[in-house]
Amino acid sequence: MSTPSPREDVPIRRIDRILSFMSLGLLVLSIVCFFAIMLGSAANADFSIGVWPVIGIVVYIAPILAFLLLLTVLIMSFVRRARANRGG
């Protein structure tokens, strides 16, 4: 059996935290907008006027952007760990 070599943990950078919280915020916003559409449908709201079109667009676009932000954080983390393990 081989013993793992001692290594330092790679510190979390500010940009990683910002992108992670932006991703989480977009997912929460999307869920809130989804429930708003459900409540609006129950109340027979007119979805063609007011803020309803924006809410409808947020439900479609926010999860995609959240996934892309999370994927960016993941790739940045892998690259940083690879550089740290390589020693450069």
C-alpha cells in the first residue's frame, strides 16, 4: 500500500465564492419565479402583461446560467488543483 503524500489544500479564491453564490442565487430566483407562475395560474392572471413575461424568461434562462457558472467553478478548481499538484 502506498501512503498519500502530504499536500496542502488549495485555498478557495474570492471569484470561486462569487460564482458559486451567483449560481445558487440564480437557482433560488428560478424556483421563486416558478412558484410565482404556479400561483399566477391559479389566480387566472394575464401572463402577457406586466412583469409576467420577464418572470417566464427567468424560469427558462436562470437554471442554464446557474449550471454554466457552476461548471466554470468546477473547471477552474480542477485547473488550480492540477497546477498545485504539478508544483507550478
